[in-house]
Amino acid sequence: MRRVSLSAAAVALGLLLTACGSDEKEQPRVTAAQQCDGTLSPAAAKALESVLRAEKFLEADSGGLKRTVDQLIEDQAREGRPPGHPAMCEVTTDQGLEMRVEFRLYERDDLYDDGRDWTTSGRHLYALGREASSDNETARLFVGCTSPRLKGSSERPAPIQGLLRFDKPLKGALPDNTPATREAYLTVLHSVTLAVVKELGCENNAGLPERPVLTEKKWRGER
């Protein structure tokens, strides 16, 4: 009788745990267009799907656009190099692939086109903004913003850098370093950066076109 009672208790416990687990709600899945506070253009949303190989993504926190703009305004008014900040947005798939976009003020030494040929290390230069470059892990877009919201930018445009980073799983791999990968990264980064400079009220959208024209160019040190 004792064996029967223990078995019955184990079954009952298993049913109870199963019932509790079924009550847990899965994190909602959303489309690419709903990522990054809705700042992705149709082309950028398709580019995001292509590099992350997914059509649905884990729901992300909202408010990144306003937070990022407020931080850039505060950093421009602060003396000295500003500290790091949370990413503007993070995009995550069920497979664990993740892409982050973040913004900060930059210094001249942060620019890549310094006389070296970065193509040999896999990074390519594009004619977009003050400077744009990409490999298969990161894309960077540098712009200068003149806006009443940014202290002193009428004399010296605020130097703003957008950074996109692809974070692969421990057992995963980066996308191939192809023109398609690099252009997809820059398409996403351009779309989010354009939303940021519009929110800041940058003159002429900080030199960014409504649609990116991704023309590759040579580094100054490239023969």
C-alpha cells in the first residue's frame, strides 16, 4: 500500500508542476518593423530579417529612442568624455542571435579613415554621412548634427556615432563578410540613425538621405 501511495503522490506532483508550467506566458514575438521603437524602414526591416535569419523576434523594451536622444543632449552639455549608455535597441531571435544599435558622441580618433587600408582586415568604407564602414560584425555611421537642442552645435556640429553590433551565440558564427551582409547592416543602422537625428532636430537630417545609397569607396591608404 505504501508503494501505491508514493506513486500516486509522484503522479499528482507531476500533474501539478505541468499545470503550473502551462500557466506561464511565453514572451511575445513581434515583427522586424516593430523593433527599435518602430524606427526601421521597410528596407531596413527586410535587411534585419536577412542577417538574423528570422521573421519574428522577441518583444523588446520600448523607449530607446527618447532615452538615446536625451542622453546625447546631456552628453553634449557635459564637460569631458561622456560615459557609456544602454543600447538604443537590442533585437533577439529564438535562436539566440542578437543585434544591438547604440549611439554616443565620438572623437576624431574614433574615425577609421586615417590613412590605413582597413579593407585588408575586412572593413569596407562607404559614402554615407561623415563616414560609414562595415565588416561582418559591426557597422559604424558618423554624422555631425547642428540643432538648437545640442549645446554649442551651431559653432561645432555635435559628433554622433551610431554603432551596430552582431552578437553571435557561443557556438554560432558570424554572417559571411559579403557586400550583402555589410549593406544590410548599414541599411539598418542608417534607418535608426535617421530617426535619432530627426528627433534631435538636426539641420538637413545631419546630411543623411531618406534612403541610403550604399556606394563603396576606397580608404585613403588603399592603393
